[in-house]
Amino acid sequence: MLFDSHVHFDTSRGEHGITALVERADHARVTDILAVGGSPALNRHAITAARLFPHKVRAAIGWDRDQALDGRRTGIARDPQSMLHYWSNRIARCRSIGIQISALGEIGLDYHYAADTAPDQRLLLRTQLAAARALHLPVIIHSRDADTDTLALLKEHVSALPDNPRFHPGVVHCFTGTTEFAAGILDLGFLIGLSGIITFANAKALRQTAKTIPAEKLLIETDTPYLAPVPYRGHRNQPFFLPAILQCLAETRNEPAERLAELTRANALALFSI
Ligand SMILES: [Zn+2]
């Protein structure tokens, strides 16, 4: 059984799209999925997926780096109390319809596409990290071309966490950083999520880094609908493709795929308190 730890669903063409993806995932033994938010629309889709499949799909909600362009959301970020209030209300509303929110995410920094909004991205990330601490939720972190700032903010976050050895701070998802960045993240107690990028021909350095990550710190993810793995390049990504990522990771690490499947699933279940 496999856990796809990062999936963005789309309900804009109806809920049957979610049903088709989740049912097809079953045929690849992908039994668990974390539906991840990031924008108001993605958050709604994640909640819908968790409502449709309460035993297979869990939800994470948050505001990603692109929300730094939105005046209302950056306005909320200027007041940490408002940020906490916003997410605790949203989470309470989910709970009232029987949906448990498993993490805040995805949140983070991307200087590759939007370096001009960097200060607002940092503000959004910092205040959402503070909200996650107050709500005792792990976080799902995106970081692209921003590893120094990401590491600094995560360090600040972890040092402010209450002392609880059983609490996992979160995961840096779709990891593409250096071995040094990976070591820094692991030092802080974060897990590392590997996506289909690991299967790409030009991802030699990433595969080298993947060998250095302890198995109990690894998650696997499709990052649906983006980044379909080899041999599905050019297709719209979906959880059904997760075994291709697992297989590549197993070969890279010279470990049995079955064992990695079990471990990464157990890691995800523990991280998201399932
Ligand atoms: Zn994502």
C-alpha cells in the first residue's frame, strides 16, 4: 500500500474528476492520499476530496507563495492574530462537517517565478508558521530558489515549537535542493518529500541526494497534476503514477520497493497523525 503525500485536486469540472482519480489510484495500490491546498480554490478542492473519500483522502489547507499577490491575504498576514483567527475558523468549520485538517499547506517561498514578491512571501510564510504552531499542525513547505530564506524561517519556527518529542514539524515537499539543504532540513526534524522529478534524466544530483536521506525521513508524492514521472511524461499527473516514483527511488537507493512503500506510508501516517 502506498501513500501519495501531495496531490492537488481540481473540482472545476465536477466532483467525478476526483472520484475517477481516487478509484484509479486504487489499482496502483495507492490507498492513501493527502489532498493539498494553497489557494482558496485548491483549499476548497482539497476539502471536497476529503469529504468524498473520508477513509482514503485527508486534507491540508493553506496559502502558497502565489497568494502574496493578493492584497487581502497579505493584509491578514500583517497581523499574526488575524492569521491564526482565519485558519482556526476554517479548521473548526471543517471539523463541524466531519473533516479533520491534517496540516497547513502548502506554504512557502518561490523566488524562481516570483522573486519580486519575496518580502510578502516571507510574511505569509512566517505568520502561517506561527498559526501552525498555535494549532499544533505540521506544515507542508514549498521552496524553490529560496533555500537560504526557507531554512532560516524553518529554523525560527522549530526553535519556537513547544518541546514535544512526538510532534513532527512537517515536510519539505517536491524536494529539488542540494544535499546540504537536505541535511539542514533533516537537522530541524523535517521530512523530505520526493516527487516524479527524481525520475527525470537530468536529475542525477537529486538522485545522489536521495541516497543520503534516512528512509524514516522520506515521503513520496506525485504532486498531481504537475510533473508526471517517467515513463508518463506529457500526461497529466495522477496518484496512479506513484509506483513509478517508488520504483525509481528503490533502484536509486538499492532497497526493496516493498519496504520503501511501507516505510514512506508509515512516515506519512505518523506525520499527519492518522
Ligand atoms: Zn504542490
